[in-house]
Amino acid sequence: MEKILVFGPVRPPQVACGVSSSVRAFVESRVRDCYDIDVISTFRQPRDRKLSERLTYGIWLIAKTALRMLRSGAVLADIHAVSDRSLYSHAAIMFGARLVGRPALLRIHGGDFHQVFERAGGMQRWLIRLILRSATRLVVLSEEWRSRVTAIEPRTAIEVIPNPVDCSAYERLASRPPRQCRRILFLANFCERKGHFDAIKAVAKLAPEFPNLVLALGGDDRDPGTRILLEQEALQCGIRDRIEFLGTVSGDTKEQAIRDADVLILPSHTENMPVSIIEGMAAALPVIATAVGAIPEMIKDGETGFVIEARDVDALADRLARLFRDPALCLRLGQQAQARARRMWDTGVIAERTLTLYAQLTAGKGSHDT
């Protein structure tokens, strides 16, 4: 059985992380039946380093990866990267694989990749373009991101393969007992750009009409001090008793949070392809999210949930009110969301697309400089 090395910032299962969830779902799929998969975590605690230290580390990483590819006999490197500074370390892994003649997939997960490029200086932009066109295949999660990457570097060889989710694991959560409360679930670590403050303001608008409304926030501080600011915002809006802080949710605690929910929201200001949306849809939850990243491709507005503009608090409150006033609508959107998730993003579906690409590249087909 041919060996493939999968690299990515994989964290322990009890730590919530979209990239980690995606990698775990992927390697536990049928792909493992066809290839010998080794997962190598590239997670490092972020810290400021001098340019000379980063360059030295990058050179070391190229050499280490090249040697690892040769010693393991791996036929391909599958590299999961985000769009911050770690893009460069994952690019070093890619260059190491390419150095010894192995094809390398570079998957971009970060939702702010285009913003990182726009903020970059001239030399950084040149380096980003070089990275993009040097991958045997650059794998993005949506057609929207194909367009954005092509605009940055037209010579990039791009494949669209979305994030996978084991939909069957979430479908059993769809049986929800009747209850009097209205429970909104929001799964994201706390930072301003995820839209948590917008969610609190929307709940404040709905509180007079729905006295049993609860907003459950699953996550922890991504930006230090955000939870304190969220509590202060809720107090100022007079709804602190309507907000539940669940902490980091994963495994059984995530399943319970999804089972308890009536609707999932993600009013982010920037995203790529959020795994939490797929998980919610697979569990037959209607989802309200913003028109950023791949979300307009994921949610059919008015059919499987609602898509609103980022920072539009009134629209978020309006769509929540529609669902809570009409339980039949809530049920119908949730069922249609579940069917779409199973059809589009189940691990079996994504595994077949990945296996097709692996077969092309390991046979020497479709690579532009192997």
C-alpha cells in the first residue's frame, strides 16, 4: 500500500479547531483503506521570531521534509495550511517534498488569505505567488476561493475539494424533544471578526418577544479578553441571563450542544468554509450565516437556512424571529439542510474526490512540474 504523509496544525481532539476536525474526518474516511496515511502535526505555539530565525527554520524544515519523504517512501505530501504566518512553514514542507520529486498538495484553510495578501509588502507578495504556483495542486474549499486565488496568481493549478464531515455521526442528533425555550447555538472562538457582538445585539432585539430565548456560545478567547467584553456587552443590553458560555466544546460536549439547539448561527465578518455549518446542517439545524467566503455556496438562502450580510444585526434578528414564529419552517429548512450536507460534504463523497486526485498525481498525471 502506497504511503502518503499528511501535514497540518492538528491539535488534540478535546481542543476545538476547524482544520483539525477536517483532517481527522479526512484520514478516518475511505482514503485510509486505499493508502497508508501518516499524519504529522505541524502545530506550534505562535510567537514572534526574528527574520533570521524564521529563515533558518524554513531551510531546516525543507531539508527535514525531503529526508522524511525519502526515508518513508511516501509518494505524495498532503499539506493543510492556514493563511497566517504558518503558510510559510507549510510552504517549506511543500518545497521539501518537491525537492525530492514528490507531488505536493497545498490546502488553504484560512478565511482571510486574500486579506493577508493585500496587507503584504512587495517581497511577501512575490513569495506568496511563488508558493501558489509551486504546489503540484493547490486545493481550495470553494469556487469563491478558486476565483480569489486565480486573481492573485493565474498560473496556479487549482482543485476545489470542500471540507469533509462524517454526516452520519450528526444525523442521529436531529431527534430533538419539544421544549419551551428557543435556543441559538454559536460555535466559534471569541473574537470581534466572528460576529459575537452582533449576535448579542440581535438577541437583545428579540428578547421582548421571546422571553425564553437563550444564546449558547461555544468557544474560548481567540483574542485575549474578548469573553469579558462579551459579558459586558450582554450586561449593557440587559440580557446577561440569556447568554450561556459553554467553554470549548468538542466530542460529547459538542454533540450535546448541537442536540440542544434549535438553530445555528455564524455571523462572521470573514470565513473560508466553516466546518461548524456543515455539522449543524448534518444535524438538521437551520443555519443563519453571513455572505462571506464559501458560505453562499453552502447555504441555499430560504431553502436550507438564511444568508445575510455581515454586521447586519437587524437581518440576523429578523431571520431568527421568522424561524421561532414558524416551527414548521424551522423543521423544513433543517431537513433540507441535512439532505444537502449528506449529498455535498459527507466524508464518503469527499474521499472519492480526493482519491481521484491522489491517483492522478501519483501516476504522474496532471502535475505541472513533477
